[in-house]
Amino acid sequence: MSNRPKIIILFGRSGCGKGTQATRLREEFGFDYLSSGDLLRERAKDNDFSGLKLRKVLKDGELAPSFLMFQIWSAKVEEIKNKNVLEGLIIDGSPRALAEAKLMDDVFEWYEWKDIKVFLIDISEEEAFGRLTKRRVCKDCRRIIPWVDDLKNLKKCDKCGGELETRSDDKPEAIQARLDYYKKDVQPVVDYYEKRGALIRINGEQTIEKVYEDIRKLL
């Protein structure tokens, strides 16, 4: 096991391209990936009380409570820590609130992880709204096609050739609710890291390639 794995936290408004950049980092460096959204969707498949209730919460577009999110998150981190080799870990979607950020500090200290980079892929609210109302998803492989660069011109999925459609949760009112949530709950987390001098701002309104170059050279 690597004594000093790289821990990379990716922040940014919805539509900023966190998932795209995380995929590129995983492909190049072999880092593990921890997505809060993926963990919640997996937990919602269970037929116990929390699984059933979480299924309804996610369907209604609501947020899972922090205690449940951190319970699921902590179990996954323990699993990752016990791997024989851990070169790095990309965290996408957490922390979602200031209390979670402080709990995460305790987690990093407990697991003796020191090399932590916090990246904010920074795009304006206007840019985020525009991207989210126009992005598409493949009907077959469910690949998300962001509304950036040459991807705007795609007529079919560039991975499997499937038909493209608008995501069901990318309605204007749902998008605005996500952006309002970011302003209310996530922005204080960004401010928390910035005050500590731990935040690295990346201009997310550049090309995908340029955003990746900026992140990569700071690793």
C-alpha cells in the first residue's frame, strides 16, 4: 500500500465537468474513485428501511441526510484503505456541507492520508445552467454527453453509437434547485477550504483538455 496516496477532492457547480475530469485521472493514473451519487444509488437498491426510503428520496430529487451519506461513505473509505495498493483516490460529490467537510478532515487524519488536493472546477451559475439544459445522455450506455467543445455537435453517442436524449432530471426547475443548493450548502465548504489555503481554483470554462492540463500539472 502506498504510504502517501494522493487524495483529490473535486468541487464545482453541476455541469462543471467533474465526472469527465475524474474519468481522465482514473484512466491515466489508476486512481480509485469515490462518487457520493454512485454510493447512494447503490445503497438505494437494498430493500431494508433505509434503502427503500432512500429510493424515494432520490426519485423525488431530494438530498439524503448527512448522517446516512457519511455512514455509507465511511464504509467505502475503509474498504479502499485496506487495498494492497492505493495510488490515489478521487472524491466526487463530497463533502456536501460544512459539517461533512469537518468530518472528512477527521477521516483523513484517522487513515493517515496527508497528500490532499482540493480542486474547484469553477464555472459561473449562468454557464452551469446553460450546460445543464443542453447536455444529453445516451439511451443505451447512459454516457453523459456534456454541452462543451466538439461534443455539442454529436448526433449519436461517440462510445456506442446510441441515440441521445435529454436527461430526465435536467428540467429548468430541477437545475435551478441544484444551483440554489450549491449556493446555500456547498459554497460554505468552498469558503472553508479557501480560508485554509487548501483550495485550488481551476477555470472550468476552458476546453476539457485545458482543464485537465491545469489539474494534472498541479498534482
